[in-house]
Amino acid sequence: MSELAYKLVDRAEWEAAVAAGAYAGSAVDLADGYIHMSTAAQLAETARRHYAGKTGLVLVEVTLAPLGEALKWEASRGGDLFPHLFAPLPASADAPQRGLSVDAEGVMRFDDGAVGWP
């Protein structure tokens, strides 16, 4: 399994989470009972399917080892295993993050001018 995962988060939600010290999840995460994350290989398709047309996002890089038993790898899209966190995600301004938008076609466009992933 991967050592890192990625979470696309609304920038305002992430800023509030940093202030609080933890991210409880998006409305979808809260409804499902866990925080959805993606591996590097899954991220582009996640952005295309679930974030097309969204602006004001932050891509947060998550180191998985400290999450312990709250992290579960579960089958989802096409049977692929996705990292799901069954606890709040510790949130810090020190977490590696990049601002971005996802265009109408589902392509990630980063604030630093980079297009696509990785």
C-alpha cells in the first residue's frame, strides 16, 4: 500500500480545519462515515469524477502511517483499494498542500500554473 494519500478539500474548509487542528470531512465524507482519500494513481480520476468545475480547492498530502488503525483500505471504483479514514484528519498549516481548481473537463489546474497530475 502507498505511504501517502491525497485529499481534495474546499480551501475555506481546510483553513477552518487548520484553525481547529483537525478536518472532520466534507459533507460526502460525513454522510459516508469516513474521509475519502486517493492514492497518487487514483487522484486524477477522483478529480475528474467528483470535482469537475470546482474552484478554490486545496490538495492536501497525507502521510498514512501516523493514522494507525483508523485508516482502512477498501474496495471502491472498479475494485481498486482506496484509503478511507474513520477519524478526523489532523490538520496543520505545515501539511504539504497546493491550491487548485478542477476545470469542467476534470483537469486539475494548480495555482502555481501546473496542469494535471502528477
